[in-house]
Amino acid sequence: SSLASDSVVFQTTTSSQSRSNKQPDKQPNNQTNNQLTMTKEQLQLSLYASQLKNVAGIAKGTSDPFAIVTLLANEPNETPRVLGKTEVIKNSLSPNWTTAFLFDYELGKETHVNVQVIDEVRKTSDKPMGSAVFEIGDVLGSPGSVKAKKFKKGGILYARVQKAAPKSAGKLALRLRGIKLKNVEGMFNKSDPFFEARRTYDGPGGGSWTPVYRSQHVKNNLNPKWGPATIDVNTLCDGDLDRRLQVSIWDHEGDGKHDSMGAFETTVNELLKAAGSGTFTPKKGSKSSGTIAVDECKITGADTSTSETVIVNSAAADPSIPVMPVAQFGNMNLGGGAATPPRKPTFVDYISGNCELNMCVAIDFTGSNGDPRKPGTLHHFSQSGQMNGYEKAIVGVGNILAKYDTDQRFPVYGFGAKYDGVVRHCFQVGQEKEVHGVKGILDAYRGVFKTPLTMSGPTVFAEVIPFAAAQAKSRLQTHPLSYTILLLLTDGAVTDVQATKQALASIADAPLSIVIVGIGNADFSAMQFLDDFEKRSNMNRDIVQFVQFNAHEFDKTSLTRATLEEIPDQLVQFFHTRGIMPQPGNNISTSRIPVEDYNEEADIDLSMDYGADGEIALNADQPAAFIDNSYEAGLGGVKIMAPPSTNSQGYNPDATAPVMTTPAMAPPSTN
């Protein structure tokens, strides 16, 4: 409950165990590949809130909020767990917590957290103020990597993610002392000073100074000697010791409405140089408000290792093993000698640096899929609501990629069908050139069978691939950090291998990656030519990933990890080899950040047990701690499921599937 707060970072390593133990990497012959080489990155989650409802009670002052962050279970074999809590902010309905939380990030795996804000009450039970569920990738893909959600009781919670620094830049040991600070308490009292170390973030809402450390206040003293501060350097300045910081001085007030006593800007390097004898002059407006002396400032525990890649056993990754953070784009200088050379930017650098992912979908309508009116065929739509393989692949992969597309507009193409007696290998699916959202893709796909389509053949990719590449190049002309992923769904091997090779070789310079998902039980061994094709054809870029859907049919996370694992490296390679670097974020007001409504099903207060040692744990199995990760639950926002231990039927991802409807659609354009 103390106002003082060392900068705290909680770390978690997330992993998923595949039920099928299959992770084929371009393996049409279904060979098992238990070792996936992934470039993992770490993201740092920070939290702040505004306009919370005061739940302290009548004549009991203002609430003292803190937040508990819980990692929710995405799979039946995962266990939800409390990651930690923030510090308590006394008497505040707009808290800005300094505690941060680290998460391992993969493009193909969703990570959901429940953030519960609680009013600390010492003599009675703490009072909940609201809860919200965030998906880490969803926050990353939002403008400025900031997501906001309303609380049921009132108020807004903001979640910001940023790339964690590449390695530990150490701890800043800092002791400050005030000299003849200007009193703002009035004629008969003296101020109670404390200080905050503040930084800015890139992106929307990040332009204002945000506290990352808050000291204890010293009562009735205009020459305060604050206690030693220990501040994580990564949290303070991302390891950039020349990044501008602010030290602000405040007069502590019991009602939480602290009065400013002045502030000054500096850097870590300037603080280091001032240690022992240097001083700074805080100002309030244009007037000096005293002097701040730096009695001690040094960095300890800096890490000089450079580990970037983690080998994860897809069958049984151990969540207890900490994962080393990856390289940060930029320079880091620990106060002496030459700066390290700039590091190659990573996928997260590009995504948070104004890069936008675009997705387009191509669907196989050849006759080998079978009569869609007959159950068991690949394009059959079940009245029970269970999705077919095409629908599952669209939802599984589409929901991941859609998080990084701001306009949510997706082109959908078809191939292998006849219109007016002519076989077409690239035609528009749906009434519009681009449909809205993943649901729009599904509606367009289902509606195509209401048009005068005749399923035909052969299986030809050589038209839809160049067309998608041309569209990707066109987008790059208007947005220099635009990158496209073509999700190509097919029930069989391509008919003309040589034509496909030529098509792939011709589009190697396009900002495009291709994910091919084989649907059904066909023999996909003819697709073996995709393995190492880029090396044998001198393409210099690996842009194709083939995955057989049946190996992941009952594990959505397994499917998305297998299909998307190569996308980050492919994107980085394309831009970096062309000298196209991530762009700095544009700062806009927090008021312009879109705010999502409260989700009655998912944004639920969790019941906690508080141990005598301060440990917090979930109180038994709770439905709100388990995310429904079935394919059918992938539409309409986050959904929860019963804990596996209470599901007497065992895990069945299709058990509670909603009934699907097939809307009528106009014939697609064939030009």
C-alpha cells in the first residue's frame, strides 16, 4: 500500500502442448517434426486506467486501486495462473501503474490475460472495480500498440505493449536529494516531497510523460533525502541511455491530488555523469523551484549476451524455463566506450513501426472437393454448426492475421470452377472486391454456392499467385510498409508443377508470403517441390509454407503456429534487404484511442485466494479463466469455456458450436 514503487517487471514463459504432437514444416508426407525453430520476442505489458468508479463507500474517501494480471488458459492442457499484481495507487480513480509484465510472443499463438482492478481495503475485503480480458497480439496490432476497454462499473482500462529490451540493461541505483525546494503547502505547513521518474512511449497516447518509478514521500521537509531507488533500465528507457526522461517532484496529498513542485528533463547518461557532485534545477513553469542533487547513480547487472533464437519442443515445452529476450533494434550504450552497432529490426519492430499486414484468401473449388450438398465432402456446410476444413482454416489463420490489418478489408478469390462454361483459375468470391472481417470471408465463401458455379478443374495456382503478388506490389506503392499474406486453401496437389514454379519465381520481389493449407485426405506428396524451392531456384527468398490441415484439425493453435511460423522472418527479410526500416510512431491523444465495450461473457472478476506470504492464486477452477479456443468460438469476440476438470464429456472443440447460416449472394465478378 506504500506510495513508493521500485520498477517491477513480472515475466512469464508461455507454451502450448500439441495434442496431436504433430507440427509439419512443409511436410506433405506427414512426417512428424517435434522441433520448431522460432524467433521468439518478448513484449512488455503496462497498464493505466481513467475515470474508474469510486467503490470506497460513503465518507470513506477515494479508492486505492491495484491490478492483478492473470494468464488465462487457451488449451485444455494449460493451467491459468496469476502472474502478479501492480503497486497500489492511493486515492486515485485514474491510476498509472509502474509495474510491468513480460510475455513471450509468437505470431501464431494467442495469449489472453485477465486484468482485474481492485480497491485495496485494509480492514475488510478488497473491493473489485472491474475486469477486462486482452489478447496480447491484439494489443500489439492496435494503433500505437494500445488497447482500451470499458469496465462494467464505469471507467476505462488501457493496456499498452511494447517490445521488451533485447537483454537486461541492468538496474539503475539512484539516490536523489532535494535542496531548498519551493514550498507549495501554504504559509503554516511544509510540503511532503516525493519524486517520479517518467518516460514517453511511441504511438497513440504515448506522447505524455508516464511514471515508471515513484519514491516514498518525505514529510514536512524542503531538503528531503529520498531513499535508494532501484529502477530497471529497460523499463526506464528501453536500454537507450540517451533517451529523454523527466524527473518530476510532487507534494504528497492524502486525497491523491498531489501538487506539482517542479520537474526537469535529463537522460540516464546525464544522471551518471552527475553522480556525486552534479545537480539539476526543477522548474514549475518558467520559475526555478529548488535544486536536486544526485548523491549516487550507477548501473549494475547489465547483460552482454546476444541470444535471439529459442528452440522449443512443440510436444512438451517446459513453461518453467525462462526464455532469453531477443535483440532490440537500435543502440545501447552503458555509459562508456563506443555504442554497439545497430541491430537488425525484428517483426515486432516492424509491426509497432507502422507496418500493416494484409491478408487475401484463395479457395479451391475444383470438382475433387466433392458435391457440397453431401455430408462428408470438403465443402459441405453442416446444419449442426460444425465447420468444415476450409472454414476452420479461414477462422484459425484469419483471426490471427486480422489483428494486424487496420481496415479489416480482405479480398477473397476462387479457382478451379466454371462460370458460363469457362474454367476460371482466379475469380472474385463475394459481392465486393474486399469483404469486411473474417466473418465476411466466411459469408462470401458460403454464398458462392448460391451462384451459377460449376466445380471443375484442374488445380492451378499459376493465376491466383501472380494476381495476389500484383495487388501486394500495388499496396506497397501507397504504403511503403505494407506486406501481404496469401492464404491458399486446396484439396489436392497442383496439376502443373512447372507452371507453379515459374509463378513463384516471378513474384519473389513482391511483399508477399504464401501459406498453402492442404484440406482433406489427398496425397500431397506432389507438393514436396515446395521444400527448399527458393534455394534450388535461386529465389533468395523463402515465401511459401505448406501445411496439411488434417495434422492440426483438432488443435487450432497447432495449425496457426505451423502456418505462420515463417511469416515474421520472411517479412523482416523483405524489408531489411531493401533498406526499408520501421517508422517511428505518431503520438496522438489518448482520447482518440478506440474504446471497446465491456464483454459480459469474458470480462469477469476472478475469485482470488490471498496467502499469508502475499502470494495470490486463483480460487479453484473458474470458467472465466479458460478461453474457448475452438474454431467455432473464433467469431464474435472472446468466449470462455468450462474448466476441463468439470467437463464430463472431455474436451470437444465442436460440442457447443453455434448454428451457421448461409446467406444468399450475388454471382461473383468474373472479369
